[in-house]
Amino acid sequence: MTAQHPVGVRQHLARVTYDIHEALHHDPVLSVLNGPALTSRAYHAALTVFCMFYHSVERERLRLGARDVYALHDECTALLRDLDGRTPDAPDLSLPNDMQLLGALYVAHGASFGRGTFRANVTRLLPDHSHAFASLRTEARRWKMLVAVLEDAGQDAAALRHIQTGATRAFAYVDRAARSLDTPATVAPHAHDRSESVVVT
């Protein structure tokens, strides 16, 4: 069944995922990236969460053999570089069809705007660390293409439900991954780890 969505698919997704999205901004493992006190250990804990998420979405994309233009290879490669090639163990993210994948890819690529909020912070406070992931920017043209595809596909009611499920599962996966680490202190020390927090004065 096809019917014009009254508020736009992107706005609809923002509304239905608002609570979990907002909660992630205050997650103790992830929010440290924007904070005035940042240790190497905390930085790598947050990157571990992102690494688990991006690799899980990309595995599903490859399994489905879909959406090559929105591949997450660059993000996965950058995260591995920042983590010195260490791939964390990560549970699978179930995205059984192309529309759910599209919803998850929307979350994954949309997160590039979030990177912009902590990019300057991590490079200033941890200048000797690798910042490959923080430095990545989603190509504007590709982002506009993704949004256009999302808006078009979401005009079908059944497809919209799957897109919404994929986006919700993506956010929920990040939340579970962060909770699985509990606190940054649960992550093994990194080669660049410092015994003291770096504090802005």
C-alpha cells in the first residue's frame, strides 16, 4: 500500500527514535567524547562501541548484498585504525531485509553529524592519538541521495514499518553495546593510555 507520509519519513524517524537517540547523548561511555575530561581508556571505550555497531551493520549489508553505494567500509577501516587493528567481539545485528537495512544505514550515516560535535574535543585533548573515525565526514551528495531514497521508499506503509524497525534496532544496538562495556574502565588499557585524566582548565 502506497500513501504519501504526512510529515516526511526523515521527520517521522526522528520522532519515533527521539527518546533512545536523546538517551545516547547522555550515555556515560559515549558522552565522554564531548566532555572536558577525557582519558585514552575512555576514548577507546567509546570507539569500541562504534566499532561494534558499524561492523555489525556492514556485515548485514554484505550478507544481503544490498546498498553498495552506502557501504560502511571507510568507517570500519577508520575505527580499526584508531583501535590499532583490534576488532572487538560484537553480537550480530539482525536486519532481515533491505528496508530494515536502509533504516540502519540512515542511522549509521547520520551519525557523521554527531562526530562533528566531538571531533575538535578529542583532537585537542588527545592530540597523540589516531582520530581517523572522528575525522571522517559523510559526503554531502551521498547523504542527500540516502535521504531521497529513504523518503521515496517510506511512502509505502509496509516499507516504512521496516525502515522504522531498522532504525530503532540500530539505536538499540548502540545502547546495548555501550551498556555491555558498563564503564570506560572495563576496557583494557591502550598503548597510549594515560594515568591521569586530561582536564581543560
